[in-house]
Amino acid sequence: MKTLTRKQKGFSLIEVLIAVTILSIGLLAIAGLQVSSKQAVYDSVQRTVATQLAQDMIERMRANRGVLDLYVGQTLGGGTISTAPTDCSSVSCSDGGGIAGTKIASYDLWQWERALDGFSERVGSTNTGGLQSPTGCITGPTTGGSGIYRITIAWRGVQSIDNSSLDSCGNSSDLYNEDNNADDNKFRRLISIDTYISETGTGT
């Protein structure tokens, strides 16, 4: 007597479960990679913006080198300059002399802070451009004149890191701390540019 056997076709439940598990792990890995990629792109964009803003202030100072002391010691960001100074796109700020230079410096600092805060891009009353929680610091010879000037910009990154930077820009602002821990600044990102500016106009 012959015994008839049937060949099994299809998949068993355990095989299906294993396949679904492997697929889920793969999808989770892809999702995590996308999140990391977006964070890296965001940080890169912020760093590019910060670099451009630092270079912008350097060029403003070089163009108004007669009153460099008015730029030094400034810590800007978050709307610290509440009143708009004289608009230096008008003739009143470009007529030469010390008074004009003073007006230009005030207008430069006001414009620069608005750029840091992203005021040019808004949704309703919320700034959407610029940097996340920016702090801009300008240091150099306190009396102005020829010398080395440093433009430092700090902003809030998306990931916590061990921040051992020696630059103190934004250190005490409480904008870059993790879980409200005092002064850990683990979310602080920053760039610093040192440049020599000649008071006479014969140097860079």
C-alpha cells in the first residue's frame, strides 16, 4: 500500500514572524539614520549661517575702522538692542566724520543682532531664520585701533556633547544647558574667527 505525502507549500507562522521582525529592525535602523542625518544637516546649516554672520561683522568693522572700540565688548542676541538706531542706508550716516562713524557702528550692531535672531524670516511674530538661541560676542583692544579682533557666535545644537571650549561666549546665558543643569553648556555650539584690522586702512 502506497502512502501519499503532500509537499508543504507556503510559509509557516514562525517564518512569517521572523521575517516581520527582521524587516521591523531594518526599518527602525533606517528611521534612526534619517533622524541622525537630519540633525547633522541642521547643525551644518547653522554652522554655515554662523560663519557668514561672523564674516559679515568683520567686514562691517573694517569699513568703519575709525571707531572699532564701539564694537568691542558687545554681547548680542535675543533682542538686546530694543530701539532701532538711525538708518544708515540714508545720507545722515555716510557724510564722514566721527559722528557718522558712531551712527554707523550703532546701526551695524543693531542689524547684526537682527540677523543673528533671524528677524528677516518670520511666521507671524516668530522669527524662523537666523540661529537657534544665538549669542554674538565681539572682543579685541578695548581702545580700538589696530589689532586682533575676535568674532564669536554661539548657538544651541540639537545634541548634547562634552563642550570643553575655552571661549566663554554664551557661557552664563543658560541657553545651552542640559535639563536645566547649571552652566554645563552641553548644547552650545560656536565658531570663533580672529582677524587683524588696521586702523589706518592700509592693512586688512
